[in-house]
Amino acid sequence: MADYKAPLRDMRFILNDVLDVAAHWQKWPELVDQVDIDTAWAVLEEAGKLASGTVAPLNRTGDEEGCVWHDGAVKTPKGFKDAYSVYAEGGWVGVGGDPAFGGMGMPKVISAQVEEMINSASLAFGLYPILTAGACLALSAHASQALKEQYLPNLYSGVWTGTMCLTEAHAGTDLGLIRTKAEPQGDASYRLSGSKIFITGGEHDLTENIIHLVLAKLPDAPPGPKGISLFLVPKFLIGEDGSIGERNGVSCGSIEHKMGIHGSPTCVVNFDGAQGWLVGELGRGLNAMFTMMNYERLGVGIQGLAAAERSWQSAREYACERLQSRAPSGPQAPEKMADPIIVHPDVRRMLLTMKALNEGGRAFSSYVALQLDTAKYSPDETERTRAAGMVALLTPVSKAFLTDVGLECTVHGQQVFGGHGYVREWGQEQLVRDTRITQIYEGTNGIQALDLVGRKIVANGGAYFRPFAAEIRAFIEGAPAEQGEFVAPLAKALETLEDLTQWVVRRAESDPREIGAASVEYLHVFGYTAYAYLWARMAATASSHQDEFHQNKLATARFFFARLLPRIHSLEAIVRAGSETLYLLEDDAFRAT
């Protein structure tokens, strides 16, 4: 596998030239003295060095060695503990954290780039800090001041790590079914009992303590999601002076044997009268947890992009070196026994698909991160409200679409290698295996699609969608005539998406099954249209430059509009086919006879 190189040039292009993030920071009082573009670039350059030099070399060995569970303890692969210490000492766990508790205070649009680089280097390694950062977000937004002061500094510094404990064996998507109980003790603490599964980083040897955020119900809680509360449960109790105390009633019963991300332990975590403390309000645990999960869902989408970027870097290098056959137009390397496979149309199709989806995905993830920043930092209430609506609309798209096309890209990268992509030596098959989980955890992509169509489109009659469509239309109307090759297909794609949105809303009024029947393909139409908007913006920016980077950007934009955006037409046809054919077979037809 090629050595990983952080795509800093493309990040700079998107953040500086396309999104002009510094102009936003200058308008936000909380950030104007906290971050400037020079500081941001220094942060990203150092993160790139860390990713390529310290983390990336562990990717293959971490996969091959994996995590080992023995007698309740988990040993991480060789090199992970030392690398995590380097990562923590650099302050990277708290890159987006509150400076009042030791975080760097970088906006999400910067921390998103750091997440991409670390996950490109090793998706399994990247899971440890991303879960910790998410736990910090939930605590920062909902915990008492006392809990913040006691836990956030050591979490931000990487001395401790965090987890999110939601899923139970019988309760995955439907969290209202959880059985973990929290008994009040009369001293502001609770005793938690129950078992959680699929807990990423639930036990490991990287840090001295692990802080679990656990969903549980009080004995008298009402049934369903309104009865769920959120609790902080440390692996080791903390003394009044901040020192590590006795072991809490938390144990790891086993770890899963998985398809990928072998360097990250996926644990069964048991709570046996474990002492915990309430985070937020009783009965509003899901509200507090979703503060964490919305950030995590963008983070998981970025994981799909990150793996696809790593796959692209290896595939393009291999395609330029591997000799096989001659170009259809005649020998391109007559001095050699064959031409490099980069000359073959199908190889170029796969590589350009990867390039266009990766660069479009990086622009899209950065755009969504900027909406998160706007909703958090803007002093303008109207602007904050609009951005919050955009976050609600785009979060399921960013999680599901980035990971769906991320898997597609890693498969393309594997295919470029041919048989060599199927064996472990080159690393491409690991990327396929690792990426697959991103479509499943943090809410499966089917659930994300249901969230988009059911809650964010149909439930409010498209109210969240209209500002996004209006923004794209304003860009189209303000574009100069010479941008027509990009703006015209974008306008048609937006029209298709708007018509399809109205169609789904109308159909759902008479048949509630239409939401589920349309959701996945609708989300993909939405995703390609969103990418088209960002690609049109990138093309408009690149068109005024004649250097190689910008001309390559224009060429990739042309490929996207010619070969990828037309996918929306078949997807539209599937949505408009309706739900009827999904129910032509009776349930008994799916049962074995």
C-alpha cells in the first residue's frame, strides 16, 4: 500500500477558496480571538504529519494482530498505546474541545479535517479519540458544572477515554426497549445494572480510565424513549482530589470477532451495581445523547471518506506502475513490454469515480461542519436557527451517503489492483472490510434514510429542505454565463430533487409505506445533488486559475457532471415506482418451507 499523504492542498482549497471559513470566524465573537487561518493551517499540517508518520504505519499491523480479550481485560495491538500517548500529548483529543477545560477550541470545520486524516491513517485507531470527543460534547452541553470540572480536563487531554453505551442485545434502533436500570441512592448518585453490547472502546489498555455514557431507566420510568436517562459511569471511581480510586462495578464480558476494524475492541460491557451520575435531566437521556450522536454521525461519514481517500492514493499509484497490455489507441510506453494500466478506459473510470466522490465528499463534509459551527457560534439568532435546520437535514445524508459511496470507492480501489487487491499484501481488502461497518453503526444507513425522509422531509412538509434548495437556486441565479456547463445540470438536478420531494410528501399522505420504500434512493438523489452543488462551487472557483491543480479540479468536475450526476435519473425512477412491488409477496413467502 502507498504511504498515506494528507490531502492538505485540497483541504486548503475547500476551506479557503470555496467556503472562505475565515470570513465566518471574523464575524463570530467566540472565535475571532480563538482561531485564525494561519493557526488553523498550522494545526492541520501538524495533524497531517501525525497521521502519516505515527498512525498510518500501524494500520496493517493493527488489523493483523487485532485486540485480545483475556479475563475481562483487553490488550490493543502493538504500537497503539504509544501512538495514543503521542496523540494525547499533542492535545489532539481535545482539538474541538472547550478551552475552559483544556480543549484547543478549534471549530468543527477544522476538527473535521483532523478526523479525516487520522481515520485515513487508521480507521480502527481513529475510533478511540472520536468517541472520546463525542462524549465530551455531550458532557459539555448537558452535564453539571461539577461533572464538567471533574471529567472534561482528563478527557480532553487524552488521559481518559470515553464511550457511548446505548445498544442492548434486544434493543438496537428501538432504544425505548432498553432494560438497563438506574437506582437512585439518595446522594445524587445512581447504581446501574444491565448489559450493553457493541460498545466501541468499552475496554482497552490505552488510558488509565474509561468514562462510559450509559442510557438507562429509573425503576419508575415510563415505557418507551421518554423514560430514558443518561448517566456517567467511570471504569474507576474518582477521588475528591481527582485521583483514581477503586474499580467500579463495570466489566468487559467479551469482545466481538469482526469483519474489520480489528484494532478497535467492540465490547460487551456489564454494569453490576456500578456507581453513576445523571447527565442532563431525568427522562431526557436521548436528547443529551443525540448531541453526541449528531457529531458522531458526521464523523462516521468522514470515516467513509477517509477510507476511500486512502484507497484512492494506493490505487492511483498502482495504476501508474502496473504494466498490462497496450492502450486502445496504441502503445504509450513503447520502450516497455506493456503500458501502465492507467491508460485503460475502465481503470480511468474507476479512478475518476473515486477522485470525484472523494473531493466532492470532502467539500460536502466541510460544508456540513460549517453549518454546525454556524449553529453554535453565530451571534445572529436567525442565522443560528437556519443553520440548525440545515444540520438536522444534512446529518443523515452526511452519514449515509458518505459511507455508501465510501464503500463504493474502496471496492473500486480494490478492483484496480485486480487479484492483488483481494490478497492482504496490498492493504486494499482491509479498507473494504473496515469501511463496511460505517454503513452500520451510529444508526444503519437505512435508518438514516428513514430519518431524512420521514422526520426531516415528510413530517414538516419539506420545511427543512426549502432553505437548502433556496441557497442552491441563489447560487444558480448568480452564476455567470460561462459557468453554464456546470450550472445547467445542477439546475436540472435541483428541479428533479424538488419534484421528487413534493411527490414523496404527497404519496406519504395516503400510504405511510411510501416513506420507507422511497427513503434510500431518495437520500442518494439528495446526496448526488448536494455534491453537484459543491462541485459547481469548486468549478466556479477553479475556473479563474490556470495552474495544474485548478485545471485538474475542473476536469474532475466535468467527469462528475457527465458520469456520476446522471445516476439520479435511475434513482428517481425507483422512488416513483412506489411501495406496491415491495408487498406483492405475502410474509409467508419469505419463510422457509
